[in-house]
Amino acid sequence: MFLGVCGGIAAYKAPELTREFVRYDWEVEMALTQAAERFVSPLVVSTLSGKRVWLEKDFLSPEEGWKIPHINIAEWADITVIAPATASFLHKAAWGDASDLISAAILATRKPVLIFPAMNVFMWEHGAVRENARRCRDLGYQVFEPEEGFLACGYEGKGRLPSTEIIREEVFRALEPRKDMSGIRVLVTSGPTREAIDPVRFISNPSSGKMGLSLARTCWYRGAEVTMITGPVAESPSHGVRVINVISADDMYEAAMEEAPSHDIIVKAAAVGDFSPSSFSTSKIKRREGKPLVLEMVPNRDIAAALGASRRPGQFIVGFAAETEDPVENAMGKLRKKGLDLIVVNDVSGPEGAFGSDSNSVRIIGCEGVLSSVEGSKEDVAEAIWDVVARRRRERG
């Protein structure tokens, strides 16, 4: 990666951004504009990246200029990220100005260029800056909108550099070689549901929602427009994914049935409660010494079956099954009964396939039987599922 840092106050985030990418074992070449050197120490970012930092004095200097850094870096880097990008940099990028190292490097690269502007809100709203941002997009650069919030200049509005996590996710998406889901709308259900007993108690399950989050994130990387309906989870929602929060199985049913018609692929990865109490106590149920509490449970509506029964032509539906015995046989029965295209089954009886784990071991099943067995991180499993979905959709035409 080539990381270019321009001279705005948000340059102070450069060390954090550098450390984030190094954490993923990336090689990071960095360059600071002359103004950026006033905001962040070259020694600090050089120490964090483990590489020398290119400075403006290197561009045409007798000592370093013969290395043609703007060409060599452009050819070496898989991606170029400018964060923060100033109004001055946008002007140079928009008009092909190659008068400094970073501006020259983006002219020489044929790889993705991601530009993250950060500046005063009134500067960002100025017509000249907006026009330069538009021209940059027309030239093929990805220019992202700043975030809104309190700015260092004392004003509040749009102008903040996006968080490190957002920049990282946009980089991952830009580098994803498979864009086989571009233009496809995907709906993922995720997490557990809670079925209330009284104001302070509920019945639920240990689902962490990590599998659903991995599915949403990885198909967004591959170009999809993603909506996720999720029950209560501790994990933060993925950047780029539209999130609908629900609590109960009934909530999830209503949300899924409302969203389903407008989506091309539906993946029902949520661990929805099969049963809920037949009645809800509006006051806390008191413990009576020595006497058991008896709850009558009634079945919840079957979301997967309802989606299968109401599917529109061309819609592709994937179910999940968590089993403790005869997993393949039970999953095949659910696949046929509920009208699904695929079902993903995992055995949750042991620690390796238990809820809440960062890894998973699954079998992907179609109407003809087991299509694939996958073991690894939940992101690895998610990628394998999307590979099968993409292949089956191509075969179906």
C-alpha cells in the first residue's frame, strides 16, 4: 500500500492508520507533503511502518530523486490511499498537477486510488472544492465524503476524516478481486432473538451474530448492496451495510417479510427462537419458595418457510441449520420442506462449532446433497458460501 498524507490537522491520525494496516501484515510505503511534516513526525510513522518515509525534499533531490520514487511506488503498490486529502490536493488531482511526489504518484499508478478528504466544513462545501471532487471521481479516483461532527477549527459539520475502521473496510472492498455480486441486493438475517417472559426476563440462545456479520461484510466486499436484519448482538455492524435491529422472532419475521421482495439473495443466518411464551407477564414474576415456574411455549412463525413460499421468480434463498445429531439428514429435510436453494449446516454439539466461536465448520448442501465442506474462520466460511451461491446462480442463468 502507498499511503499519502497531506497537511491538514487530521494528519495526526496517520500513525493510527499506519499501525492498523501493519497489523494485517501489509507493507506500507508512506509519503508526507511538506505541510504534513508540520503535523506528524516522519520518525513516528516510519517507526510504525518499518520503512523510511518519503518526504517532499526527496522528490527531486540529488540523493533520492534518481530513484524516481513516484514511479517506483506507483508500480509497487496494490492500492494508493490519500488520508487526509486537503483542498489543495483535490485541486492537483483533479487537474493532473504533478508538482509534488504524491500528486505525481497517482498519475503514474494504474491501481485503485482512494481519496479521503478532511477540512473545514465551509471549505468542503465550496463550489470549487466540490467541482474538484467531482472531476476526481470522473477520472476514476474513489473520493469519499467526510464525516460530520465537531471539527478542530471549532465548527461543526461535514469535514472529519472517517475512522480508521471505515478507511480499512473501504480498502478491503477496493482490493477484493471478485466483484461477482455487483448490482445484487442481498438480505442477511443474523444473531439471536429474545422472547420475553416478563419485563426483566427472556428466553434466547448464545448466537453472537458473527457468522451473519461475516456474510454481510464479505458480500459487500464483492460489490453487493447489503441489508442485515439482526437480533441483539455485541458486535458492531459492518460499515457499508444497512442494518435493521430487531428483538423478537416476531420482529424478525415482520422485517424479513417486508424486506424480502426487494432483494435478489436472502441468507437466513439468524438463530431465531423456535418457541416463545404463550403469554407475557406485565409485572415481574415473583419466585414462590419451593414451587416451580411452568411456562407454556408456543411455536413461532417459520421465517425460512415463509420466505420460500413467497419467493419471487429468480430469488435465491439460503438457509442455515444448527444441528446436534444427524446434521446432513436433518438439513436436507429442511431444504426440501422450506423451498430453499441451499442450506448451510453445522454441528453445534461440540466446542469447535459452538455459538460465539470465531471459527466454524460447515457443510453446504444443495438438493443433490453435500456440495462443499468448509472449515476455518467465519470470514473464510462466508467467502466459501458466496462462491457456491455465485456458481449456482450462474448455472441457473
